[in-house]
Amino acid sequence: MTAYSTLSRKGQTVIPAEIRRLLGAEPGDHIVFEVVDGEVRLRVSKRKSLRSLLGSLPGVGPEDISAVRKTAYATKAREKFSNGDAGTDG
């Protein structure tokens, strides 16, 4: 299949509809350009949803989240009060 598109002054082009359909490209997908032996290869990298990333990092149980939250609150409180007392003896 051969399709044509024109390059704009800003370096932009439109991927023809038949090529987008053939590649399964949808709004939000990334287009990857690879130069191989002087030719450009184009492929679609599907956008990943947050749900698809579940399980990609080590699990954190609810008890761990509570501990992290408590630590974060304590750290933020220390920062707030230590910055607020700058220049005093207390």
C-alpha cells in the first residue's frame, strides 16, 4: 500500500486514514519513527491506561499505605513548623 501526505512549514503531516486504520492507530497513541538504512519506519505504540499498569510495581498493602500516609503527614508537619520557627530559639 502506498499513501501520500504533505509536510507543513511546521514539519507536521497527517497520517492518511487508510494507514491509521491499517495500523490500528487511535487518538492518544504514540507514533514511533525509526530510520533504518535511510528509510523511515512508522509504528504505533498504544497508549497504556492506568489500569493496564496495575501489578507492574511491587504490591503495597493497605497497612503499608497507612504507614506511608502517617510518615508523610509527620514529615510535612515537621517541615511546616520548622520553617515557621526560623530565626527563633524555640
